[in-house]
Amino acid sequence: MLNISEKVSVNNAEYTLTRLLGRGKGGYSYLAEGKNGQFVLKQIHHEPCDYYRFGNKIEAEIADYHRLSRVGIRIPKLLDVDFKQERIIKEYIEGDTIYDLVLRDRMQPEYLEQIHEMCVKLYAKNTNIDYFPTNFVVKDNLIHYIDFECNDYMDEWNFENWGVKYWSKTPEFLQYVDSKH
């Protein structure tokens, strides 16, 4: 894990980490200030994950980004990759996460409509994404999938069978909230 306020480089470009945005299965994501504004810096980690198997994480991130770009859903732009330090720079999309909106009872029906529209595109390309609500940011009333993780489609992990359980105050969502406090 990197330290907040630390200056880090990605291919000789310098960034200052301003806050931790989140920790996922594959890495830590930070809000970073660079010469031209704010970005997300993702530092790949190699911490164990009991329920997920990885190959080369940095290569998987790049492959997943290209796969999702071809699907045509809203994702941040991948801006730079430092293979040696296992760091990625991507566009920062400012806004509330679906998780925060559900928590504050501010979820809107159009966000569910938009995820269903994304699913039509994804399923047509035999693809699932990680539908957990921390992976979606709302900007200008549009949802963006801010992670690049994707996998081949499986019914068990599609939105209707898994993701939807976390897009409202279901028992599963509330249990997750309780586990974090």
C-alpha cells in the first residue's frame, strides 16, 4: 500500500496521491494529482484472494480494458501503464458511487435502467463485469463502470442473479455494510 501525500512516478510522470479511493481484489486505487489534473492511480497488489484466481494482473487489466472498450459501455480512459512498477493511470470520473447512493437512499430508477442497458451490450459479447455497487460512479446522471475487471459470461454472476442484490438495501447489502463497521 502506498502512502497518501506520497509522490510516485508512472513512466517518469510524477503524481501526488491525495486519497485512497478503494482496495479491490487486484490493487489499490488512489486519487492522484498530476501535471494536467486529477487521475486514478491503481497500484497492483499481490495479496491473496481466496475466491478469485489471477494470472498476470497488470496484463489482465489491459486486456479487460480493451475488451470492455469493444463492448461499448461507459468506462474511464486508460491513460498510461507502467509494467515494471505495476501501476495504471486512468481517467478520474468524479461522482457518487451507486453504493453511496443506496446507503443514503438516493438511488434513482434510471440507474437501474442504465445497468440493464449495459447488460444487454455485455451479455451479447459473452461478458460479465463486477456488478458490486462500489464499481459504479454517477456523473451527470450517467453511470460509469470504473473498474476494468470482466470475465466470460456465467448466469451465476450476472446482474440479475448476483449484482442486483447489492443495488438496494437488501439483506445482502446491509450485511456487507455491517461487516465494514
